[in-house]
Amino acid sequence: MKIDKTIKREVAYIGAFVLILSALLQAVFLIIGKWDYRVLCGNLLSGTFAVLNFFLLGVTVQKATTRTRDKAAELMKFSSTMRMLFLFAVALLGALLPSCFNLIAVLVPLFFPRVAIMLRPMIRRGDAEVPKAPGNDPEKSRSDGERDFDLSESSDKDEND
Amino acid sequence: MELAIGIILGCCALGAGTAMIAGIGPGIGEGNAVAKACEAIGRQPESIGPVRTTMLMGCAVAETTGLYALVIAILLLTWAPGHLVDIFLGAIG
């Protein structure tokens, strides 16, 4: 199966953010004077699996969008359970091997993808201020019969139907 | 004293199990989101790109709820029992 360009782009974005936040976490541990090799190992383990988890989510979403409604929902539920177990195993590994991994450094990077998504609107805010190119006016497109994708519009239409 | 320590350990395990009930939610939520997205793509096949991106981000956010539960469960299973037993032993002298 060929991985979609959108998924690759999003995974790269999340991966870059996880790297930045991991560096920040290491810096915090250094500043408070609790840094040792276990912090680095824990961060590497957890950061890698956080990005891998996001990638697997992307692959599942790509697969699910090619299936029927019910099968897509089933696939997503199954994938969610499996990925949760997978993360549980990683976190448990970090917790049960205190000589190799620092527990905090294992648990915190699991939330880095969420932080990256939370910070996304701030980064993308600059894009909205870019002047519109001629012929790329969304209002004009709308009047020409094209519609921006909006789920609320679709649901309103359903209700009216 | 053994009974008290046993109760503490049992409660930690019970708490971890209860916390993981929250892991059910993201699965159901993601399933519903993807089902609706499939409907939307069926209606407007040209919108597959934006739908996929939005859905991916939505699913990742929904999954965080499960991660909170996971972290609580891990802490209750590994970190909490030792500390709670220490607190208990310190309290009774």
C-alpha cells in the first residue's frame, strides 16, 4: 500500500515537533540537575513510539477512508485498541526497567503529538494572512458553485432533506 | 498490617483497571468520526485530502483521553503502591 502524501507530511510535522519538544525535555532535566542516560533512553523510546503510533493512526485512517462506513468504524476501533495496548506495553517497559529508563521521561513524550497539534493553529496563523492570489478567491469559488468542505453544511443539508 | 498493605495494593490495581475503562472512549469516538468521514468522502470525493487531514488530527486528539488513562494506570501499577505503602508504614511508625 502506498502511503498518502498528506499522511507523510503530517507525520513529518509531528516528528519534527516531537524532536523539538524532546530537546526541551532534556534541557529541563539538565536545568533541574536530574539528567542522566536513563532520561535520554526513556525519551528516545517514548518519542519514537509516539511518532510510530501517529504514523499507524495515519495508515489506518488512509485504509479506513477506502472502506464502507461500518467496516471503517470497525477497523478504527480495532486499530485504536491495538495501538493503546502497544503504548501500554511501551509505558510498562519503561516503568519496569528503572535501571534503563526514567519513568517521567517515558510518560511525558507520549503527549508530544497532542502538544504539536495544539500548537498547530499558532504556526499556521501566518498562512491565513498571505494575500490572496488572483483567481484564488474562496468567495468567488463559492459563487461559481464550488463548496469548501464543511461537515456542518453537510449535516444541515441532511436535516433539510 | 499485611491486610492493610494488601488492601492498598488491591486498591491500586482496582484503580488502574478502572482508569483503563477510559480507553474504550477513544475507540468508539474514532470509529464514529471515521464513519462520518467516509460518508462525507462518499458525498464529495474531491474533498478526500482535507477530510483525511482533519480526521487524522481529530483522531490524534481523541486518543489523548486514552493516553491520560494509560498514564494514570501505569503510575497506579508501578509507582503508587511502593509510595503508598511507605506513607502507610511511616504513619503507623
